[in-house]
Amino acid sequence: MVKHILSATAIGAFLFLFSCTSDQKSKSQSSYFNSPETGALIKSGEEIPFHINFANAQVDSVQYYIDTLRVATKKDTARFNYNTQGLPLGSRLLTAKIFSEGTAEEITSNIVLISSQKPANYSYKIINTYPHSITSYVEGLEFHDGFFYESAGDYGTSSLRKVNLQGKVVQQHDVDKQYFAEGITVIGDKIIQLTYREKVGFEYDKETFKLLKTFPYNHAAEGWGLTFDGETVYNSDGSNHIYKLDKNTYLPKGSIEVYDDKGPVTQLNELEWIDGKIYANIFTSELIAIIDPKTGAVEAYINMMGLPHAEVEDPQQDVLNGIAYDKAGKRLFVTGKKWDKMFQIEVVKN
């Protein structure tokens, strides 16, 4: 009996050693990245250290990629550095295609590129104060032709509104109770409006508020904010992503990831396009982020703490949300959900 046990033990040991030897052989036959480490945080403008442990010393060539962009082709195995200046922020896939003696091998790693710029700090000065309806749970805000266009949210009370500077609602379209209305933006003679979790958007005639069509919203789990730069629609979903949508089809055609010098900036909500930058409310905070749309870097934060307004019935809904810009008059307006006031402000650098 003991003999049989010893034999089984010997067989097990042999299999274990064989397995280990096979694993080592398998590993030795595969190249891998020594650096950068997977998931390494690298600031924009710093260099990526490409250093590979090559399984085969006889290398004909190596092609290096960042996402789909080929950044270098090398004829040797020497390590090299690549400057990240100008690359979009966020998760970037690193790929090396290794060609050797008629064979090809592909290995990958990844980094997270964050902003190297410390955001500037701004505060504000109130220029004018206007009345605002406390029935509007503000999700979207625009200013065009002397009027505010406002998307009021929440189930059962969602609407699209046209409001004058005196706070009077001069036109309103009530949204069906099954929908929670979210961000809006104006595109020529049309208004588009998102819904929160219902996976659809609405297109209206700007003049009459007549519903022209619905369109699918499937590229993100939730719909939050919208803005338009004249060519591209920008869409937030509560994450640190801002999607670029086609102005005719409203389908995604790209995205940016928003970072400051500490990491990803999430909870991006109501959006506004102002002088080539995206202004974004950060949900449940008193901050507005000013974002470079080319890179996703946060260039500045505006601290809006202390805006004087009446108490909101539900304190948990007392949230800054709503940015509108009068391009002709160079006026910047802000408000909050169910606030009794709309403020014209001037941004002041600290």
C-alpha cells in the first residue's frame, strides 16, 4: 500500500515538474512589456518608456502602436521613449508587432494618460439676477434670440420650455410621463432633447416645439448633457466621457475622456460651448469645469459656492445645474434645479 502511495506521489511530482517546465518554456517563448507597467499613469507631455523583453534575440523589425497610430518602426531590440504631447487623454492601448525569422508576434499593454496641467481656479461676480421658476428641475439650458430654452426633468413633470428674462414661460411642451427629460441643445431650426434612461432622444421644431421625430440613444447607459459647437454635438453621460455626435444623425462619431492632473473627472452633467471650450457642471458639486475639447484636459474650475437663492423643498435636490451663454451679448448665465433665481455672472480668476 505504501508502495502504491509513493508511486502516486512520484507520478504527481513528475507531472508538477513537467507542468512547471512547460510553463517556463511557454513564458520564455513569449515577449512581453517590461515597461511601462500595465495601467501606469503618465502625464501628457511625458515620455512612454517602451521596453520589451524579447523572446527571440533575432528580431527583424518591431512596429509600435498607440491605439491604431503607428508611432515607430525599429530594426533592433533597443528600448526607446515616445513623447505623449498632443495625444488624447485617457486609456491608451500600446501594441508591439514583432517580426522575426518569418514569424510575427503581437503583444499589448496599456497606460492612462492624464493632464499635466494644474487647473486654474476661478470664482465669479454676479452681474444681474433674474427670476426663475421653482417648478423647473433644470437638466438643460440654452440662450438664443433673447430667450432661454430649458429642459425640465423628473418623471411626470418633464417639459421643454421657452422662457423670457423675466422668468415667464412663454411656450411649453410637456414630455410624456414615462420619460425623464435631460439635456438639450439647439441645432439651427431644431432642438434636440435627451432622456435619462429611456434610450431615446427627441427632435423638435424650434419655433413651434412640434415633435419631429424620436431617435435611438444606445451609445451610453444614460443621457445627461448636450451642447453644440456649430459642427459637432457633445454629449455627457455622468462619467468622464464626452461623446461627439453627428449633427444630422445624432449617432456617435468619437469621444474624449476628461482628466485633470489628478485623474478622471466624472459626474459631467449640463454642458455649454463657450469660445471654443466646453463648460460642464459637475453634478452635486459647486464646480463648473472648463474643458479643452481637443484633449479632454480640464483647464480651470469655477467655484460657484454661495450663489444666493431660496431654500429648495428637498435639500438633496438643491443642485447647481444649468449653464447658458448669450453669444451675441457675451453674457454667461447659471442656475440650479428648482432654484428661484437665474444669475448672470462674470468669471473672475483667483
